[in-house]
Amino acid sequence: MTVREVLQLQLFITDENTAIQWLRQQLLKKTQTSGELKPQFMQKIGGWLKTETLLELDELLEQNFIKYDGKSPVPEQIHAYLSTNWKELRNLPKDDPTLVAKARDRWYVPDPNKAGDLEKLREKALLREFEEYKEVKKKLKVFRLEAVRAGFKKAWQERDYAVIVAVADKIPNNVLEEDPKLLMWYDQAVTRMGGE
């Protein structure tokens, strides 16, 4: 089962979530620049869902990963990759100018200790987009499912059930019905509103 999931992940990027998983898989294998990732990414996004906003590679990278800027010692992930694959970079200190130059502009998976900050940044961007969905008067044909999830979660925490119901009315019913989290928040919001 796990092997099948990994193979499926390699074959299809259908939405923001699978794109992030694919990027994480690529960057764990080797740290790369945007230019190195772009051709591979473009080949994989053919199955993107019609109801999902197609995101640019740079946006996905900015919100979910870290780019080494060369201003501090080379991060462990990049150092390990470069020193393993380039003989001339082995046994160099993490602040060596040659190593820093080769490492600059490479994206890598954040350290779990720093991932919390990155997640907060991403959630803020998603909530900003959700605010736009709240203002739209018509049905949403293309939107970010992750933004809707983040917005529903925040609205639920704030007991703002009317927002959940209002935005749910703007997204296609099949999307709502096929996403267990969205459906749960929506059903409970309708129930709570009925009790008020």
C-alpha cells in the first residue's frame, strides 16, 4: 500500500497538497534551485483539478520551503547533499565561500524546529485568500481548497458559523461532499446555526 501511494505521488500532482508532497519528496532527495525543479514540475502538473487554483512553482516553494540566501552558514541539508555529490566540497566548513556560492538559491525542506514559523506564514497567506472568497458574490469555480480548509477551521474556532455556511454555498457541492473535513465543519455549522 505504501509503495503504491509513493508511485501514485510520483505520477500525479492533482492539487496543492499533492504538489507540496511531490516537492518535499524531490527536495529530500536533493536540494535544488527553482530552475532545476521547474521542468520536472511542469511535467507532473497535467492532472491538476479544474476546481483548484493552479499555483506557480515559486509560490509553492515560498510558502512551504526555505531558500538558502548565502548570508549564514550553509544549512545541514544542503551541506550534506553538496559534500556527498561534489568531491571538491567535501570536508569544507559550512561558511567556506566556495560551498556558500554553490549552495546559494537552493531550496530545502525546513528543519522541523523551524517548520512552525513556515506553517504560520503559509496559513496567513491562505487566510488572506479565504477573506477574498468571503467577499465574492457569485459561485467560485476555481479556488484553493487549502485556503477554504484554513478559513473554515479559523471560522469554527471563532464560532463564526455563518461564514462557513456562506462560503460553502459558493463552492461546488461535489467538492464539499468529497472533503470530509469541509463537510464536517459545514454540517456542524448548519446544526449550530439552527440552534441559535
